[in-house]
Amino acid sequence: MTNESNSKRNKIAVHLNDETHQAMKKWSEYQGTTMPKLAQALLEDMEPLLKQLIETYEEIMSGSDKDKALNKLLAKGLTLAAEKLSEGEEDATDNRQDN
């Protein structure tokens, strides 16, 4: 967790539909982790995108060119995805279970 040792851990309650719950359950099993830890990791991985969404929304609400702001969001999203893929290639492990 980012800055876990320097900040308190915030908790939220989340209600999931059955399909999402089953998908998370299966993925957490494949990854050898708990559902809460998986949910935490997924949400924290989304933080850079969430910050960019907030920035884009604020730009549009302040009167900036909507198309320009959305194009900037798209470009930033692609950059974040490319960075994440690069990290994944460096840290790749085979987590599949033998059946």
C-alpha cells in the first residue's frame, strides 16, 4: 500500500453484485490472496487513473476545451497502461495452479 507506514488505513464497505463477487473470488483464488487484499490492490492500482479523471473533470468544469481535456485524459491513460505493462513484464510470474 502506498505510504502505509506513514498513514492510517482507511476502510470502506462495498456491496458487490453476484457476478463481480464471483469474478473477484475466482481471481483471488488464482492469485493466492484474499478477496479484501485483491480489492485493495485493484483499487490502489486505479488511483493514478482516478486522479487523472478528477483533473480532467475539473478542467472541463472550469471551462477548458472539452475535447482537448478528454484527449489529454486518453493520452495519460495510455501512458499509465504502458507503464503498468512494462512493470508487469519485469515482475512476471506464473501464478497458474496445476489441475
